[in-house]
Amino acid sequence: MQSHTRKLLTVVTEAVLEGTLVRDIDRLNAHGYTITDARGKGHRGVRSAGWEANSNIRIEVVCDEETADAIAAYLQEHYYKDYAMILFVSDVDVLRPEKF
């Protein structure tokens, strides 16, 4: 089995940003993404998925390092100040590198 290293960019943020972030991620050359509901507790308190105005989403993007860096830099610059958002990047091994 031959695997190839890519980056997994994970964004946990307010659900109200979903449409805007999807457009940003597409524009910044990601080939795709996965979005799931998220809930938990952090700096801004407990966030549940039960009420849309108080819900969070988790966006995961598997991509090359350049794309992950570009998306992370853009989101930090444009959203960190005004929205609850965390980003983290990790290495992942993929089996079909042409998809990412």
C-alpha cells in the first residue's frame, strides 16, 4: 500500500459562517471539504448544536500544504477577530493523492 502525505485543515466555528466559508474555501483552491455539526466547550463557553444561532460546525479539508496555509492565513485574517473559530493542521496519509 502506497500512501502520500497531505494536510488536514480542521476549522471549528460558528454555523452562521458556513456559506461564506464554503465560498472562501472553494476560491482558495480546495478540491473539497466535509462539514459536520459540532458541539463542545471552549473559551467562549458551551456551544450546543441544538439551536442554530448557538451551533458550531466542523469543516475538514484535505489538501496540499500550500492550500492549507492559504486557507488558514485567510481565515485567521478575516474571521478570528469577530467570530469563535479555531484552526488546526495535521499530516494525514491518503491513498488516492490525485483527489487532494
